[in-house]
Amino acid sequence: MKKKRIMAIAAVLCMAFGLGALSSCGVKDDGKINVVVTIFPEYDWVMNVVGEKSDKFSVTWLLNGVTDLHSYDPSVSELVKVYNADIFIYVGGESDGWAKETLASGNVKKDMRILNLMDILGSDVKEEEIKEGMQAEDDGEEKEYDEHVWLSLKNAAIFVDKIAEAICSVDSENSGEYLRNAKDYKEKLSAVDSEYRAAVSEATKNALVFADRFPFRYMTDDYSLDYYAAFVGCSAESAAKPETITFLASKVDELGLNVILTIERSDGRIAQAVKDSTTAKNQAILAMNSMQSVTEREYKDGMDYLSVIRSNLEVLKRALA
């Protein structure tokens, strides 16, 4: 349905403005370099790379806290921004089918730089994993891939390099500054990665229980952590079956965990049910932020990729204690 809608919008725009004429449709030509990104981490990485040259760029962040990656449906004005982007950055998984259709419509700038994060990772993209006790989707046998590639610091460093490369290609005059900014930012990523490795090496436990969707596969694999969860990261499920709750509670008991985890904006009902089904019934319920619903207001108030990653580290320390 979403694919048909995207193609219908493209057809209407072409009829109204003529093929190749969309660059003047609803987009003010202010001489700035147009960068369009889908999610919050991409936006923050771009802003760190451009640094003090941000006034040369118009950066549009599409999924600005309005919805998450899995349910986003672009408006006409948002599609026009994509058509007119000099650089377009998106995740590239199944949830981004709209982006692939938009890029295939023939209306985008011919010299647009396109960064598909999952294509950049290539064979390092992970298949979604149905772990023991996890509630599987009832949607057949089709292979699916985990889209939450931004939650790995190792992946983030790779993406920052590619973003810097794309920005240098559209503003070579300032490429030295962009490359220095990228290098400085990657050093910060590396420092936090070292903090994670130290925390995991000092921890008394090596497994997590998520009474929620589980978008942190890339993070747990980076640090050789085990996990159990109610649903895969891209699951549309929101109600856990009794056997799922019972299994997770048994794992909390077996592993002696003091924390049951959820993701941001969870109502906590599944976590509470798991807690109530444990023997001790005294675990803390804490949330890790997968950065799928960060708002512009939060960003302006100081939230950025590294601050979220550090906040998650503090939760992880408690969960592994």
C-alpha cells in the first residue's frame, strides 16, 4: 500500500511540474547544500562532520520524533525534499521501502550522493535472530535483516567516514576541515567503545533480559553479551503471550538478574508482568534508548548520539551488576 502511494505521489508531481522540474517545487534555492537524513543518529553525525561550516548546509531530519522507522510514511513535502537532496542518507532496511521507491522514481537529482547504511555494511548486516523463548512473528519464512545498525559504535565510525566522504565530494574546498571533524568524532566514539569494553570485562553477569522488542543485537554482539527478549527488534507485536512472560521470568531467576530491560517510551506492562512472575519480584525496570523516537526538542536540549550511548552504558552497568 505504501509503495503504491509513493508511486502515485511521484506521478502527480511529474504531471504537475514536469519530469526533471521538481528542483523548484517547494524548495527554496538559497545556495545551501541540501542534506536529507531519515533518523536521529544520521542527523547528529552529519552535524558533527560539518561542524562550524553548518551554515553552508540545509539538513533535513525526516523522522523527527513523529514516528519510528517501522511506521514512517512520508508526506508530499518530505518527498520533494528527498528529490532535491544533494546528499540523502537512509538506513536501507525493509522499513525504508518508501526510500527505495522514491530513489527509483526517476525524479531525484542525477548527481545525488546516496548513503544506504545497510549497503555500506554489506555482509556485516545481521539477520534477525529468533532466540529461545522469543515470540516469533506470524508472517512466514522470509529472511529479514536487523535494521538497527546505528546502535553499534563500530558501525557508527564506518558511517561517519562515509558521511565525511560524501560531504567532501559536494564541498571539496573545505574537505580538510570535514575530515578533521570526522577524525575527532571517531576518536570520541572509540573512547566510549573502550568504556563499554571495560564495563563488560568488569561485570559479574553476561546476559540481559529485555521484556520488549530487542533492537540492540549489534551492541550485544560487539561486546559478546547474551540476551533474551520478548520480540525481535522490528516486531509489530505489543502483547506478550503468557508463555513468553513465564520464560523471561525464569531467565531472570536463573541468571540472578537485578534488572529487567525495556526500550524507550515503553509502557512497561510486559516488564512488570515478567517481574511479577519472578521469585524475588524486586528487580529494577530500566530502559535503554534505541534512538528511534528522539525529538528535535530533545536534541536542542542537549541530547546527542554520544550522550544517549553513554546513558545506555550506565543502564548496562546496572543490568550486568
